[in-house]
Amino acid sequence: MNLAELTGKVIVIEGTDGVGRSTQTRLLKPWLEQQGRAVLETGIKRSLLAGSGIRKAQEGHTLGRTTLSLFYATDFADRLEKEIVPALRAGIVVLTDRYIFSLMARAIVRGVDPAWVRNAYSFALKPDAVFYLRIGVEDLIPRVVFSRGFDYWESGMDLHPSEDMYDSFQKYQMALLAQFDKLAEEYGFEVIDASADIREPLFSPARTRPAEEAEPKVLEMPASKPPAVAADQGEGDGAVPQAVAKAADGDAST
Ligand SMILES: Nc1ncnc2c1ncn2[C@@H]1O[C@H](COP(=O)(O)OP(=O)(O)OP(=O)(O)O)[C@@H](O)[C@H]1O
Ligand SMILES: [Mg+2]
């Protein structure tokens, strides 16, 4: 692949379950389009090849951690090849609700070897910006309770942290947050305080780094290299997501 041909941008919205990724994506997409950018929206479990397979497998509760990780990696690889790369070649902005980082965090929390996980996703393209919507578990719980409630996988029930779903959700999401924080440091995410009101733009230009045009789009994640650190829709109101203006010169629950 000739990386120089990929003239589009990859903008990633990452964060734990129910943090507000869809809400922000729904604000960002029309705003980018108003700036004259063509936008492709994508997100995990949306590939033709593996999306429905993952959903079906998750209806049962017998999916092992390695199978789950490989299933997610397959879903990502399919979308990378068939959606993301063609869009980038056409100069389109790819707005992605989660990227490899959620998948890495989910796998690592389940005890999958971090080096194996990094190697599995080493084919990923380096995003132009990763906005990590961060919220404490104490703020996340009411947000999830009052929107759609707890889900088996989002509560990490396969790990049996507790008999109680509320308790499990809390423990599992805290473990995910810890992994996200490590990944944020390692890969230099833009950390956004997601506890702010929806109407307040969560993206602040002050937090945004200038776009690094010359950098190659390939993530450096060799398995042999020890990781720097040890060791997964709301309503828009037209608020302007300002960070994307600098960074970038459907909703399926995941
Ligand atoms: N900044 C915010 N303040 C308060 N509530 C919010 C905020 N952002 C989103 N919400 C609400 O939280 C709930 C979850 O938001 P949303 O669906 O955007 O999250 P998500 O990260 O896409 O979740 P999922 O993991 O299910 O895809 C919705 O009811 C939404 O209206
Ligand atoms: Mg969502």
C-alpha cells in the first residue's frame, strides 16, 4: 500500500461504554460536512464480514477471550480494507466510533497477552487524531443507567467480577479505564473531559496538537518491543466541535 495516496484523515473517538461517543459523533459529522469535508462514519461490529457474526456470538455467553479478540480483529481488518482505506484514498475524513484501542483494552483486561494484542493490531493505520472521551465510573454509571441500562458484555460478566451486574459493571469499567489511561499515555490521545454538558463543546482548541502531516500512517507496535506500559446516541444541538477543525485540516451500540 502506498501510504502517500491516503490523503484523507482518520479521526478516532474512543472511550468506555456509554461515555457519549455517538453523541459527539453526531455533532462532529454534520459540522465537518459544513466545512466541506466528505465524511465516512464507521465503528466496530459494522463490517459485512464479521459484524453480524459477533452480534450472534454475543447473544450466547460462551465466547472465549481469544475468539472474541480475533473476531474483533477480523471485523476491523475487513472495514480497514473495504471502507477505511478506499475512503482515505478518496480524501475522505474517516470518523470512527472506537478504533483498535477499545479492542486492545478489552482484550488486555481479559488477560490476553498485551504483546500479542499489539502484534495482532500492528497492521492498523496511525490515526490523525484520537479523542479519548474520559469520565469517571461514578459519572458513567448514572449515564448508562438512565439511557440503556447494563449489558452482559459491557459489564464484563464473562469475567465474573461479581454476581451482581451493577457491581460487575463498576469493576469492569474501572479496569477498562485503567487500560485506556495507559494507552492514552502510550499513544498520545487527546484526553477530553466527557463529564461536561453536551451543549458545551467537549473539544477545546487549546488541547489540540497541530496535525502532523509528514508522519507515516502506520502504527509502531512490534511484538518484540516491550510495551511502554504494562501488560474495548444522544441528541446533537449544533455545538461546534472545535478541535476537529485543527486536527482534520450509524449508530450501533458497541
Ligand atoms: N456530555 C454528556 N452529559 C450528559 N449525558 C450525556 C453526555 N453525552 C452523552 N450523554 C447521554 O449518555 C447516554 C449515552 O450516550 P451515547 O449513546 O452517545 O454514548 P456511547 O459512548 O455512544 O455509548 P455506547 O457504548 O452505547 O455506544 C445518552 O443517553 C446520551 O444522551
Ligand atoms: Mg454509541
